[in-house]
Amino acid sequence: MTDRLEDDYDVVVVGGGAAGLNGALMLARSRRSVVVIDAGAPRNAPAGGVHGLLALDGTPPAELLERGRAEVRGYGGHVVSGEVASAAREGAGFSVALADGRAVRTRRLLVTTGLVDDLPSVPGLGELWGADVLHCPYCHGWEVRDQAVGVLATGPMSVHQALLFRQLSDDVVYFTHTAEPLSAEDARKLAARGIAVVPGGVAALETKEGRLSGVRLDDGTVVGRQALAVAPRMVARTGFLSELGLRPSAHPSGMGEHIAVDAGGATDVPGVWAAGNVTDLSAQVGASASAGALAGARINADLVAEEVERAVAVYEDPFSPASESRVSERVLGDRRHGR
């Protein structure tokens, strides 16, 4: 990604995943000056392919992102590598500082930084993450269908996770590990679906030729498994927003933290939108892209409303201070779009 970072844009998109790129695509197609600043650490990088995405099922994540970048650039948008260190209010817009010292001004901000999966501290688990260790039955369940599947209980969604994976395999085992004791109702559900419950903590994962072969308990017992589902705690990547007073809150599901937004992606901070996993923890690639597109459209509409209001003021009083500002803005916009 070699695009040069300009001094100012209509919109800065922080995060270059599906949500950010689709938001930028919508904005660029509306002839907005937009830049995507991407730190290059996509959440789904360990996965072999993106699944559940119509007409693109199985596409490697890196390929999907590269195609998205090309589409954004094709409409005049910029995509640059960099890590955003902070964002602060500057006049009616924002100043965005990068970790390498670069800075940019923007009228609006779209946050699509995603989240980090905080995995359980079990030896061997991290090395298999995205392959034999997975979390989403819709993203990876088909690939482990009819295999011996384990579910490592870590939180309130683990029973639900086990019931979903039971749809894909007759051989599902529920490891209680560090989760709260099962309620009577949950125990009945697991028993009714033939899901064995294994008490005790999990000490480590066993592998054979680089693949998962079993789950070793604290007492040394090894339960043979080919795949292990976990529910990691999901942490939003939002540290750079602290100067704006925008901080993550606990997600209602108990699965982690997120940035709360309205139906169109607007946050509580005027001028800042968010989309994708940073606000919707369970969103797959398609849902994240859709949310980014909606946020991009809402941002464009917000900018249009601001510009129309300014134009009306100039129309009604052409000698007002707003008139000179409006002419300067029009000239700048023409330059950006080669007019």
C-alpha cells in the first residue's frame, strides 16, 4: 500500500478490513475524498478462507482484502499502511495522528478497527487458532463436520456454542474447564443432545504432526479430539479514541467489549461512526461489509446536509463570511476530484 497520505480528507477510515473498505467504497463512489489507514493486522488472517459470503465463499482473507483495496483506489480513494495512535477534535473536524509521526485532518471519522480475540491461556491453543481451534460454527463448522469436536467452556455462550456444533457432528464433548457450573436447564439440554460433559480443567492440547489429536486434562487424562471450539473474550481496538471520550463498554452478550452505535453506525461522539466487529462482536465478513457500507452512506448524507445548510446561508446572504468559505471549499473539492 503505497498511496501518499494527504493533509486532509472528507473522511478518514481507521481499519482496512471488510467494514472499512466497504465504507470507503461507498464514500469514494459518492466523490468524497477518503483514506483508509490500515495497521495490517486483520482478525481473520489465520483462517484459510472466508466462508458464508455469497459468491466469494472460500476466498482467502488476504485476497479478499487486496481486491477491496483495488476497488477503493479505482474510485479515487486512498489506502495507506499505518497505525493510528490518537484522534482529537480540531475545529468542526478531527486531527488524526499516526504512530510514525504522520498526521491528517478529517471532517468525519469511521472506526472499523475490529477486535482482538483474547484466547484462553491453554498451552498449544494459540498455535492451532484458526485451524483446528476455532470459535464460529458458521465460519468454520462445515470444515470440521462429522469430526470429534470439543468445546472449551469459558463463559456464558459456551453451552450455546456446543449446541450449535452438535448440528455439525454427532461427537461433541463439553469441557467444563473454568466456566461456572452448569445450570440444571443447560445440563438437560446437553444431555438431550448427547453431548458428553467432561469436568475439570484443561491443562494443554495434544498434537500429532501439527494437528490437534487430543485435550489433556489437569489429571493427565487425554480426550481424543480433532477440533476444539472456544469462545474467546473479544476486545475492541479503540485505545486511540480516548482523547475523544469514546470508550468501549461491556457487550450485552458478556462476550467482551464494543463501541455502542445507533442503527446507522453513529457513535455518541458527533462526527464519529463505527462499523464491523468493533461494534458487532459476532458479525461475519458479509455483515461487517454491509455495516461499513451503511455507515459510509450515512456519513455522506451527514456531509451533504452540512454542505446544503452552508450553501443555503450563502444563497440567502452572498456577502456573509460563509460565502468565502464556501468558494474555498468548492475549489478544494474540485482539485481533489480533478475537476
